[in-house]
Amino acid sequence: MEKRVKTVGKRRKGIAVTAALLSGVLVLSACSEGDGGQEGPGKSERTDAASKNGEKPDSAAQISITPENGTQNAGINNDAQVTVKGGKLTEVTMTAVADGSGVEGEISADGTTWRPSGQLERATEYRVEAVAEDGKGAETTENSTFTTVSPDSSFIGYFTPEDGDTVGVGMPVSFNFDKAIENKAEVQSAIEVSSTSDQEIVGHWFGDKRLDFRPREYWKPGTQVDVKLSLDGVEASNGVTGVQDKSFSFTIGRSQVSTVDVEAHTMTVVRDGKEIKTVPISAGSEETPTYNGQMVISEKFRETRMNGATVGFTDDDGEGEYDIPDVPHAMRLSTSGTFIHGNYWGAPFGEGNTSHGCVGLQDVQGAEDPTTDGYWFFENSLIGDVVTVVNSPDKEIKPDNGLNGWNMSWSEWVAGSAV
């Protein structure tokens, strides 16, 4: 049996607004003054007369719903709204037409405005029904049906790091858009990145789908970085607009930069300017050397599978030259497949380089031995920490291969900004 729950606060002038769930749909309603919701003495003679005749009295309340009825490609953040003049809203219901699911919303304290509590879904048809009452108790209703913007005519940006993360000093703010961006200046201008360290922060475009932000030097430890996206309604290209309107923040942890010396077969870990550990490593062989350059840890896996076929290392039969199902303590350094990881299957740590381009640390199968170098480095590393490789016979890693824009001079970086 359907049940409407009403909550009445202390008696006050005006109406008390509350939310109730009716048949799975959020309904915002109000109780009139008086015990048990009974009518008070505010009705006019006009209202009483009309009621006796079975007629609805005219209401002075005028409801306005946006988007207007029949609107296509409505925004999903701020477009939906119900307002009233000459009265107060008593009930607003918003539902997805396809399945009847309700949308949470809230009537303002003064009863004149209603808005959804969160972001709407894309490519969804919604129906809004609103009821308002003027000062004499006469009711009026209004409704509107509209459809939100479709994925084909909108774009979003996937970003890293996430809200609330604590990351290393090398972590850029990186956006990957799901549509090609033609109006780069407009899109970049709608993203604000600031920090408590007051470092100058500039965006750089890698092609037409990726935009990274970083300061001239590594972030200062302890910095809070705030990012505000005001992309809702921003046109990326003809007929394609943004839908994101949100903010997030992350924190820079301690400084840790580790240097892998391929010739010396060692890695030296420096934290907050002090050397804390040097461990033996095995890097890429002469045939498959490790990239030189500054590389940022972008992912961490306590165990992961590595198959050579996924990065182009195959035998004559097209099978992967290696297929290891449980590589311990793996941390990604490049999009193309460079990792620093534990190695239990054998390598000449401290003496030779035999890998397919990764940096290997002594470890055990199962990733559970805290005495190993692989375990220690994994536990003592953050996403965003920097691993710099030197003295390798290979070239320097490209700045867009991973989060590795540090391999670019500041003048080159600034030249890639659209504003």
C-alpha cells in the first residue's frame, strides 16, 4: 500500500517543506498550519464559494519550469529548475520517463525554488510536475518534459588524480577527453588549477584529446592542489558541449625521487633531499633497453599479469615472449608498458640487465616477503613519485608516454598551452 510520510517542524509563518517518497519517486510536499494538517483559517470567501460549486479557484501563484516543455539537449547540471511567483511550491516531482525512477530535489526555505540535488543522466527524458499555492490557499499546477544532452553531442574529461588522493611531487593533473577538442582555448580556460604553494601552473595539450597541467618544477611537498571544472555548456566543437561542473582537490605528500643507473645496476632513493636507500636492479637488455628520462608512477599493482604479446614482444608463432601471471609489486612508468616491478624468476641484480625494458627488483613469488627490495619499494612509493633512469643506451621517453611531461623544457611546455 502506498504511503506518504510527512514531517512537520515547529509552527511558523509560511509552509514547512519536506521530502517524501511516493511509489519510488521523490515528492516534495508541505503541510498547512494546524494540527494534523487540517485547514487553518486562511481560506478566502472566493475559495469557499468555488469549493461549494465544485470549481477550482484561480490561483495567483505562477509556476515556471526550465527547461521548457519539449526541450532537447538540456544540460545535466544547472538547467533544471522550478520557480514560482505569487505563492509557494508545495510539491515537486521529477522522474525519468523511461523507468519512472525519481530524482531527488529540494524546495528552498522560502518555498519559491526547487532544484535537483545532483547531476542528471545524459540522453534521458525527464518529466517535472509542480504544485504551488498562493497566499489564499488556491492551488495551481504546471509540468514540463525535456531530454538531456546525448553522449554524441557532449564531451567529458576523465582525470587523474582523484579527489582526496595523496600523491608524489611529480603528479600532473591530466585530462583525457572522450571527444576531440577544437576550441582548446575555451576548454582550457574553463579548467582552473591552483595550489597553496602559489606555484605557476600551466596547461599543455598533447594532441586534441589530452590536456595536462603542471608547475615549472616538481610540486612542493605538502601542497594542496584545487581543480575546478566549469565545462558545462562549453563548446568543444560544433554541436558538442561540455557537461561537467565540479571541483576536486588532492594533496602532495613527501618528495621522493629515485634514480636508476643502468650502467651501475643500482637505484638510489632520495626522500625530502636525503638518500634513504640504494638497491641493486636489473634493467633492459641491449636488445630491449629501458628508456632514459623522468618517469612518474601512474599505477600500482601488488600482483599483475605481464604478457609480452600485449606490448609487441612475440615469438615466431605470435605468442608472447613471456607470460608471467603473478608479477609482484608492479608500478607503471609508461603507457607503452614500462614498469618497475619485483622479479622472482631470476635476474642478475646489481650485475647485468636482462629485461624487456622494465626495471626489476629482487622479490619473491606471492609478494609477501617484507625483506625484499621489491616489497620495500612498493610500500614506500606513491602514485606520482618520480623514477629517473640514466645511462641507458635507449632514447629519452616521450613526454606523452605516460605522465611524463617533465621530459620537456618549461618553454616547450608553455608553448603547448592554448591560453
